[in-house]
Amino acid sequence: MLNARRIIRRLVWTVIILVVLAALALHFFLDGWIKNGVETFAPKLAGVDIKLDSVNLYLLTGSGTVKGLVVANPEGFKTPSAIQVGSSSIALKPASLMSDKIVVNSIKLLGPQITFETDLHKNNLSKLLDNIQAATGGGQEGKTEQPSSSKPSKKMQVDDFLIQGGKVHVSVSTMGGASGSVNLPEVHLTNLGTGPDGITPAELTKRVLQAIEKSAAQAASGVVADLAKGGIYIGKDPGNVAGSNNVDKVTKGIGDLLKKK
């Protein structure tokens, strides 16, 4: 009887150890799979290099962190990157990973560094959006398709997407590369893909980037006006200084940029 109990205990402990080892193996496999997926799929979507330092997702709790996200700038822009996020957190329902729709309770991007490079007619963030639109075939709102080169992906539901503590670094090419920084207003999106059809990763990316661009452009408008008032050279002509008339032109230019949102 005593031997039987010992055998049962050993079997129980063996099963527990195997389950833990399997969970750890799946954890590392899933982390690598997500990182590889982002660095492979996202550049096809946005048309720029995208890198991640690390992904850590804990299946038992559904919580995770993503560190070192860097989104490069589109071709034609001089600043080194469009978006940098040092740390972000995610909370999801683990069971949904095995279903047709992954349910994400929350995503938080903390302290992102956004570069808003503009010539007062276009900007780097709007170019990223154009690239996404082109890669997905110009689908209608809520109907964005995946890039033709990728396989159909799972749908998603994101209940809460929060971006806070960010900075917007403004660079104006028509002012000789004059620059300034301002706080990024909080961006808060809710109930993304809550319907039965969910939302694709491409559409989620598009919706988030649209919100970032709108918020960044609004924040940048004051910086651009202040740079113009400081007598910054506009364009290639050294005699073309941002005097009162040119300040009005600059203000109108950033106003026209905002009207496109």
C-alpha cells in the first residue's frame, strides 16, 4: 500500500514537471513566433523595416510585455525612425489563442517616441498609412484585407488600446530641418473588433496609426508655428526668412495638413 502511494506521488510529480516543461517550451516558442511574425509580416504591410527586441507572453495569466519596438521611416524622409516604443504591455485571454478570434483585453504603449517629419504638405506617418492602404488593396474601413503575399490570419478583438506618456519630435524639412518636441496627447481606443467578424491585424495597425498621426499632427502644429516665429529659414533660399508673412503661410500649411485628418 505504501509503495503504491509512493508510485502515485512520483507519477503526479512527474506529470507536474512535464506540464511545467511543456508550458515553458511553448512560452519560448510562442514568444519567438510572435517576434518573428511582427518582423516578417509588419514590414510587408508598412513598407519599412520594423524591429523588436523581445516578446514575453505568459500563457497561464495571459499577460505579456513587448520591448524595443522600432518602426523605420518611409523612403524619402531623413529622420532615422517614425516610432519607437521602449516598453508596452498586453493582457489577453489565453484560451482565445486556440480560437478563430484572439481576444485582447488591453494593450498599453508607454512613453512612445513619435517622429513627425513634414514639409507642410505631407508627413512620414501619413506615408506609412498610404503604404498600408496600398499593401491591403485599399479596402474600405473595417474591410481591410491582408497583404496578398501572406496567408489569411486570425481575427482579433482589442477591448482597450492606450498610448500614454509619449513625445512628438517635430522636424520640418521646409524650415531647413528645424525641430522641436512636445508631449503626445493620450490616445485611447476601445472596442476594436468586438463584432462577430473581429478585426484583422492589418486593420488594427491602420486604426492605431491613424489615431497616432491625428494626435501627433495636432500637437505638432504649435511647434511648427513657434519655429516659424523664431525666424527659421524656409526652403532653400537663404533670404526667405520666416517673417510675419511667412508665419501666416506656415500656419496655413499646418492647418491644411490637419484638415486632411
